[in-house]
Amino acid sequence: TSRTTTIRKDISGIRKLGGESLYEYWERFKKLCESYPHHQISEQLLLQYFDEGMNNMERSMIDAASGGALGDMTLVEARHLIEKMASNS
């Protein structure tokens, strides 16, 4: 449906807004994903879209905290790290 297409585009094109904390960005991303649970996007792609939507500074901080790159972690580890860092931002 067009709703599915719209939500998928919103999820895949999400970007962190200027002045938005990591916590606010993460919460907005989760709410968007939860707004249409039948989006059929894999957890791996969801985390990739979230990661791609961050600016270089946040991405560098998360990569440093992960000990490499977010994409090198398991999905559970990556989600846990983002949750932890977001709650501290």
C-alpha cells in the first residue's frame, strides 16, 4: 500500500536533526518504526538506516564505543549500545 511505501521511505531516509540529541533521534526513530510494525524491514537494515542518519561526530562516537564499527556488532549488541549511549545523551 502507499502507507507502507511512505513509512519505508521515512524509515530509510531518517536523518538526525540539527540540535537533536542522540536520545531524541533514537526515540523518534523507534516511534517511527513502531508506528507501522508491518514495515517488513529487517533489524539489520533498520540499524543501518539509523546509523546512516547520524552526523559524522555521532557516528564516530558510537563506532569508538563499539570498539570498531556499529555494523561489526551483533544486532542485539548494537541496539544495546545505542540505547545506553542515547540514555546518557
